[in-house]
Amino acid sequence: MKWRLTPASEFGAHANAWNALHAQCQASPMLAYEFVAPLLTEFGSGVELLAHCEDGGRTIAMAVITPQGKGRWASFQPAQAPIGLWLQAHDLALAPLLETLMGALPGVPLVFGLTQCDPDLLPRPAPSSQLRTMDYIDTAKITLRGSFDDYWNARGKNLRSNLKKQRAKLEKDGVALRMQVSRSAQDVAAAVADYGRLESAGWKAGGGTAVSADNDQGRYYRAMLEGFCRRDAGSIYRYWFDQQLVAMDLCIEDAQQIIVLKTTYDESVPKSLSPTLLMREEACRSLFDSGRFARLEFYGKVMEWHTRWTDEVRTLYHVNYYRWPALGRLHALWQSRRSRTPKEDHVS
């Protein structure tokens, strides 16, 4: 088992190896080349490395990693990536891979952090003298099994009644509701521009975190979604009140799932109306009826509205692997004295 490290700026030259391992692992679309390459282009600082592990000529793991200070390394984790950029063959344990990676890192690495792991994709390893895991956030999904009517009737009465009343009011007011789904790469630029206009008019604009067609986030989502749409694996949902665009979802897909990466809505809509939830109801009905996917994934932190749509919740986690067992004990002691909750812990 041997790791090779190359500058992540050369990621394109290793696309074939990454794609082959991704296909072999049947990994999440959030680890597909089309997802990762634009992340490096827009959010990489130039210090990131591509780590490539082989055993007997077989590629068994790949990851994008970055230094975080003296003796500290971690998986590359820009805010736009819901999970850590780590691929490994399913028949391997995580700890031996981390142990050999530590031996390949430059200098004297003390700790490596594998961030934002999904237990559905990478089973949570048992703790050891050198490996610790920490809760990150709870996230939700909807299993798209059976009929939409059965699913919908199992939801709370308040949710169903509230959306029914909203639809009745909009119909009484003569407002036509329409959901539009775009899947063509040629439509992505205009869709991202629409998304940016909605988000930039809302609360995110004040914090400088809104998507805009001409900022790094806008460039990222355009390049990423164009890549997915070119292979019929991306979808953009728009929801309209007459000619007013009121809500949007940006999604990627594979054979098993559709993932909602970003959601926004028109904050000028009266508070008595919930355009995002109205869109979600119609989208869920369409997904159940199509039978194309096994599940709908959200990957953001569970909010109150998620719990009205599903009770399928799991906890994402971080992993810390320490060079020496004593470092793990010292780190645990230091963290226990801090005022943060366990769900906020990262490699520090």
C-alpha cells in the first residue's frame, strides 16, 4: 500500500484514475470528477495535494488534501462540498489507509482530519488509540418508495393542510403555479443567473455569501452543473407564480439518488405563502411517480422543516487520525475544556 502526492492543480491529468475509482466504488455524485474539478478551480489556494494510493498496481484510494498549519493536514473542504473529498475501495478499512497516508505526508504530520463523512457512504470506524470520530451535523433524506399519496398521507396534518390552503388561496386569486425542470447544459448559465438574482435579493446578500453569476460561487455552480447536465445527471427546478420566479433548487443525480445542493426563494413573497414548500411538494410527487430514484438527499443541517417531510435522519461525522496515541489523548483533553459542542469540533 503506497501513497503518491502530486499538486492538485494537476487534477485534470489524473481524471481517468479518479473516474475509474469513482465508478468502481459507485461513489456519490458529490465525489464525481465534474463536482471536484471546479471546486479546485474556484476555491483552491494552490497548496492542495492529490493523494493517490495503490496496492499491487491497483488504485485503492484517492483524496484531495490540504495543510492546515504546522503538523496538521485535512481533506479539502470548501463550503460548497457537503462531504469530504475522499474515495476508497469498499473492501478496505479506513484506519490502515490513514496510517499509511500519514507516513507519506511531508514533514512531521501530527494529525490528519477527514471531514464531513457520511455513514451511508463510509461506515463510521470504531475509535482506537490513534483514531477518533466526532459528530458533525444531522442530515435528512426521503426514501422514494411506494406511492406519493401514501408518503404524503403519512406527513403531519398541519403541513398538508397548510399547503392545501395556500394552493386554494393562490387559485382563488387567479395565480397560476408552474414547476419547470431544466436538464440541458445550454440552460445552466441562465438558470444560475436566475438563482443568483433570487439569492442576492435576500438575506445572504448582506453577508456576502449569495451566489452571483459573476462571483466564484456562480462560476462554480455553472461549471459543475454544466458538467453533470452534459451526461444527463443534473437538474434545475424553477417554481413560478404566474410570471414571477419564486423558488429554485440546484440538483445533481446518479442512478440511485437526487441531491438538492442549493435552494433559494423570493423573499418578497408574502410570509403567508411558502413557495419552496409548494415546489417541494410538486417535486416529490414527480419523483415518486417517475420511479427513477431510490432517495432524495438534502445534505444540509436538519432544519425544522425537514422534520415535517421525513423522519430519516443520520449524523455526518469527522475523523481525526493521530501520529501517536498520546496526541489523541491530549487533543481530547484540550477539546473537553473548550466551550464548543461536539458537533462543532474540527481538526484544530
